[in-house]
Amino acid sequence: MNLSRFDLNLLLVLDAVLAEGGVAKAARRLHVTPSAVSNALARLRIMLGDQLLTRKGRGIVPTPRALELGPILAKGLRDLHDAVRAGGFSPATTTRRFTIALSDVGQAALLPRIGALFLKEMPRARLRAVGIDALVLLGGLAGPEVDVVIGPEAADGDIHAERLFEQNAVLICREGHPALSKGSDPRPTGSLRHVAIDMAPGQLLRDLAGAAYARAGVVRDVVMTVPSFSAAAAVVSATDLVATVPASLFGVVGPLLRLRTLPAPIPPLPIVTNLCWHERTHADPAATAFRDLVQRASAMSPPATRAGGAPGRAGKAHTRRGRRRAAGQ
């Protein structure tokens, strides 16, 4: 069937008749006469090749074809209504799918809280979380797929960013690591063998630890490079290698993997985490509501993961567009 020749108004009539359970009630809902509804149904029967509705006493009985079409029509019209009405977004009824990109640290430390609040406030919507590698493949924030990114601010004039929170990086090792037996404040040197993290080469996340070591004049002996912080933690738990990871990840996986922290031979490395989005979604009511939800969920972050300053929303900066680069995971 060629939809370009199909009168979609006829589907509105069928939806109303199925919802109201009768022609007269559907006519009142659509503000037309019952004969107009009957004529529309007659045309739709011809176009679809199905009786659609049969009479039973004073009521009507939908055919199997009509019962099949009913929920599809209802959802499609509801989604269309949400999409075109201005300023009428309803978190409780929206069926929109939102996509958030974040590193494995965010997936472990933040996503559970975001998911819980999302299910509570947008129960009929859908949430998709993707990693940083998928973000790159999907065209970044400028592409049509991703609504928000939790990470560093990008130096792009069309990117908005708001600060969510700040935390420190920690140097981790396995329980029983030789460096732990060198005293209460061993201050390990660059002779330690390191795992480096490289999620998306040349893309959103930079090698923050490597830059910090370079600034301190310490040369890391990088033995292994892995694509995620959780992979680095797993490798560290089974070897004498060490890795520099965000404190929030250590808080989640440290007890499970029996990890410990070492005093790092560099100054404290603060990690600023931002919520970033593109200009294309800046004024969209649904995207705005979703960003607010993510901000509130992030404000529930345990204080131990933060490095000074006011937590959560109280510590966020004003929205800015691609003017200042901030580091974060």
C-alpha cells in the first residue's frame, strides 16, 4: 500500500471508534457527525480490505485486524502528539527513547542512580546507555543518536556543558602489592609498572594521568593499555601493575577486587565531570527534562567521590558553549 495516497485522517477515526466503543461517542470526541464517522469507516474498510467493525446489538465488535491495529494506532498517535505539541512534554506519559553516553566509570557509579530516577519519573520512556567508543561511532553529540554525554567538556562551539561534580584520581594496586610494605607513606616512583587507559584514541577522553605524570617530571613505565577503567582495575587485581583511576570507580570495585590505594608521586589530580549536550537539543522540552533528571541523579553521588567544593547541582557552573576545556570521566 502506498501511504502517500492513504488518507491518514481515517486512522484517527478508527482510533476514536475503538477507544470510545461506538460511532456516536467517537463522533462527539472528533466533533463531527456520526454519519461522517460511518463514511470514514466505509472508506477505510475498502482501503484495508477488512470489515474492521461489526455490529452486536447496540454495540460494535472489532475484527482481529482492528484489534491488531488498535494498540499500534494508539501508541503512534500518542507519540506523534507528544512530538508536535509545543511545550506540552509530559515525563509521566512520554514514550521517547533517550540515549546517554558515558565511560565505564559513569556506568558503574552513576548509571544505577540515573536509571532508578528515570524509571520513577519517566516510566513509559526508554533509556539507552552507550560507551565512549559507541559515542564516536554514532557521530558524537552532533549526530542524531546521543542526547547527552557525561564526561569532559568538548571544545566545540555548538556544545553546551554544565559541571556535575569533581573527584580525585587515585593510584590503585592489588592487596599485598610489594609497594605496600615499604612504610606508611612509601611515595612510589616511576619505577612502578602501569596500566594506561585509552577509550577512544584522539577523541573525547584524553590521557589525564599521563599528562599529570609528565607535568610532575615522572616517567611512567606503561606496560599495558586497556580500553576502560574497569579493565585496568581487573588487570591490577591480578598482577603487580598499578593504574590511576577515578575515586568513584575505586569505591565501586575496590572492595570486590580487593584493591588498595598507593600515595601517588604526583600532586592530586582532580577530575571534573560535566554534562554535555549539543545545540540541536538545547531547546527541546524532552531533552531539557532528561538533562535535569541526570543532574539530580548525579547530585546523589556519594560525597567520598568528590574532591572538594560543593557537591552535585550546588557546585555546577553556568552553562557555557565550547569555551573552556575541562577534564573528566
